[in-house]
Amino acid sequence: MLSFNTSLPSEEFNLSAPHMIPTSGTILGGRYLVVRTLATGGSGDVYVAAHESLSCQVAIKILHPGLAGNARAVARLQQEADIMAALRHPHIVQILDFDVTKQGVPFLVMELLDGRPLTQAMASGAPFEPRVGVHIIDQIAQALDAAHALGIVHLDIKPDNVILVSVDGRDDFVKVIDFGISRATWQARLINEPLIAGTPEYMAPEQASGSTEEIGPRSDQFALAALSYWLLTGREPFSGPSAEAFFHQVLNEAPQPPSRWAPVLGLGVDAVIARGMSKRPADRYRDVISFAAALREAVGVIAVDRRRLPRTASRRALRQIGLPPAVVAAVVELPDRQSRRDARPFLRQSQSRSVVLALAGAAALVWFSPAARTAARSAWQHSGARVRGAIAPTTSPRQTEGSEGSTSSVP
């Protein structure tokens, strides 16, 4: 691993440094040869560079030329380096070095990710298959939980900041990037730092209103729930012509249920995402891991229904096959047994239980059909066969007994 020191003496920074735009062939820090531009962000550009002593390529983030002389921007980059140095997690991009150019402009050196952001993975506009989407959300939640355990809040979870890379033959291994506006409990707040920072489409209400005392891990949970909405429906929960329109919706309006756009998701997913996007942080799940677990359980029952019924059909279909009301009611429960404030129904978490119920319902439907009863009575009376379990449906109630107990339809 490359060694680095994120606590460079302030005299090494030159706030009056001339504007510097690295180009191919530029050497930074005496050992990083710039190869090409990789991406452009809000505060800096990212370049692919080759380490002159080691046979590896890295990603280098350097401040925009216009910000190189901005004391707050330089301090923010220093804080970002400190935060990333504290985080060592497989689902978080790793920092490798922190240095300054000959002109005194600071830059970050990070692992180079060979992957694509979620925005590219969803370029077609089609949502992820629910199980794949939940697998991605699980990994993001693990990364955020590791950050929260250290008192770090990301505050900018969005599709562009989640990279999918290939690991062990799978191309959906998550890396969370860009801690540029993150906050840590052990860091002092910067002077003149803006009260509102982030991406409006995924910003929690307390973040959008500038209520800094309420910002915390559950702010990231709101963004993760909004990202889940987008992953599973192909639509963002809020839309508007301007940032002001987004802020108004985030602060005052509830998004449409996800199942309106993707009926297969059902009431369970609706309830989990709605709770994760509650306006009050206290109404959300305890932590991001709890949110991801609830979403995983809600999506787990979707596989039982491959007919892609509308979300309102499940309860009606169970009633129509003659199951007792108590059995029908047992299919749903509240999203959290410890919280009764959210009265929306939630699909039972046990997938195996749902499978058993579905099979029992199918058997009941067959048994109570007129054709099945007629066939069973005929078979009992004429062949002496003892009917056990479900009776195979017949094409017509009018049948005659054939040779060796077989039946044939009468035209």
C-alpha cells in the first residue's frame, strides 16, 4: 500500500498559486504521470495517472483552477482526505496519498475503479430487477454503516456516487465515492461553509432546510431510500423544473408509491421506502442496515408471484379462492413490530410461509371448482380410487369411463 500523510503543514499550500490544469504528461507530486482526464466534479477534476515507481494506475482529484486559491476549498479537500483515510471498507473507494503540486495545489490520490456509475448502468431507463437492486442497496448500506460507526455522514448519496465494478465474475460490486461534502463529528465545521449542500433529488428534508442540528446518519438513510426508489422504478421520487421545486416537494410532499410505476413491487416495498423517506428523521428506521434488511425482506416475497399481478390483487385473489378471512389477514403485517405508527400493510417477511400459503390457495381453488368435485366423485364411485390431496383438473365435467380406469371426454 502506498503511504500518505493527510496532515500536510499549511505552509505547503500556496493559495496564490497560478491556475494549473494538468494535461497528459504532467507529473504531479514528483511521481504521478497524468494520463488522461477521467471526470469533472463540483469542486475538482479527476485524472487517471500512472505511478512512476509502481506498475499501477491511480485516480487523482485536484481542485478546479478557480478554487486553488480558495482557503475554504483547500480546507474542505483536506477534510475529505482525513475522512477517507479513516475509512477502510471494501465498498468505499480507498485513498492512497495526499500531496501538493510544485505550485502548492493540494490533490488526492485514490484507487482507480474499473467500473461504471449507476447512471450508466441505468442508461436505458429500465429499472433493475428487484433482487439485483436490493443487492446493490445492501452493499451501499454496509458502506454507509461503516462510515456512520466512525461518526461520518456522507450527505451526497446519488447514482453518480455509486460505482459498479467487476469482482469474482460479478459486475455489481459497489464502491461508494465522493466524500467531498461529508461531515464527521470529530471535525470542526468550516468557516462560511454553506448551510445547504448536496443533490436536491436525493437530499433529506433536514438537509434541504439547512437544519444542521438534525443532520445525521438518518439523512443518508433518506438518500438511500430515494436511490432505492429510482433503482426499482426507473424514476426519481421527486421531479421539478428547479432546485426550489425539488426543495418544496422534499419538505412538504410525499412521493408517489413505487408500485404505481412498478406494480410488481407491491405494498411491502411501498411501506419500507415510505418509512425510509419520512420527513422526520425519528420516523425512519433505526439505521441504514435496518432499512436495507426491511427492503430485502419486502422484495423477497415478490418472487412468489410471477404473474405480475397489480399490487391490489393479492388480497382479493386470496379471498376469491375461499380462504378464511383470518388466513388472508395473516399475509400482511406492519413493517416493524415495535412501531405501530405506520398502519400501511406489509407483506409477511417469511418467503417460505408465502410459498406454503400460495400452494394451499392453489389446492383450495382446484378442490372447490365444480369440475374437480365432479371428477373426484366419479372416480370414487366407479373405480374405487381413494382421492388424496389435490385433484387434477379435467377439461370437461362430462366424462365416460374408459379401459383400465382411463377417462375420455364426451363430445
